[in-house]
Amino acid sequence: MNICEELKMKPDELSNVLFDTFYREIPTSFETSEDLNRIGELMAESVNQYSYLTNLLNQAENQWRFLQYEKKNHAKEFYDALDRKTVINRTLDMVKLRQKTLSRLITIKQISSQEINMY
């Protein structure tokens, strides 16, 4: 799927596609080096997803601005474009929250490890 195709989708379809594409379950704990590697992979993936979604949002905003001037003739398309912007923003928020959560998990693990080493 590419940006042009995504911006032609109905908002509910776009929501489903973005959720399926960008949702990742966050590990609740990690104890092994494999777990830590997985968190690192998720963080890197989140950065890439954030970049893609930011570009998608920029394109959606351009589409919305264009339709804003044509609202009288294209009311349905205008409101669909507005809804797509909302869907993309919420997906972007989901990716940002994942990135912050993963970062905090690593910080907590580092602090915990430092405390254990002190004793």
C-alpha cells in the first residue's frame, strides 16, 4: 500500500489498515538479552513508522486544504479528508506513545539494574 492509495480510502477502511499495519504489542517485561533486542527493534521500527505517518499526515493535510476551497462542490470528499487526518493523527499518537513507553521501560530496567549492582 502506498500513500496515494491510502488517501483514497474511506476513513473507516484507512483506520483498519493503519491499525493492522502499525499496532505492536508492547512487552510487559523483559529479562533476557533477546527481550532487550526486541525492544530495540520495536523502538527503531517506531521511528520509521513515525516518519511514514508524518509524511502521510502532511499529504492528508494538503488534500484537505485543497478540498476546503472546493467544499461546496465536494462536501463528502472534504469531510472524508478531514476524517482521514483524524485517523492518521490518532495512529501517529499510538506510535508516539509506544516509543515513549519503550523508552521508559528501558530506563526503568537500567535503574533497577543499577540498584541491584549497588547491593
